[in-house]
Amino acid sequence: MTVGDGERLRHDVDKQARRIVQAERNRSTLMAQTVFLGTLALLFVLPVVGGAYLGHWIDEQMAGYSYRWTVSLLITGVAVGAMNVYLYIRKN
């Protein structure tokens, strides 16, 4: 092992130690993780519930027994909610 190799090894070890310390500082707390998961849940659930509610209301306004709008807007709500979650995770 030459002197240059020793310096390079020391530099690599110091770099890794700084990365470990930085990772410890940036580690998410339990509260931050809970808020993140709660936000994801709301981003997904609100369009689904809103679509189902709106579809049910439209179906009640029409004559006859039908769940066509309820099912259609429920599926649309799932798609919109999934897209919301994807975009939020991608942003963060």
C-alpha cells in the first residue's frame, strides 16, 4: 500500500462517514411519516368518495333503477386518486 493509496482510502472513509452523519440528520420522524401517509390517503380517498357521491346523486335524479353513473364516476375517482398519489410521490 503506497502513500497515495492511504490518502485515497482516508478520503473515501471520511466521505462515507459524512454521508452517514447526513443520513442520520435527514431521517424522517414517525410524525413526518404519519403525515405523509395521511396525505396520500386523502389524495386517493377524496376523489373516490366524491365520484361515488356525485354518481349516486346523478342516478337518483334519473328515472328508473340505475347505478351507471355511480360505477362510472367511482372508477373515474379511483383513476384520479391514483394519479394524484403518483404525482405527489414523484414531486416529493
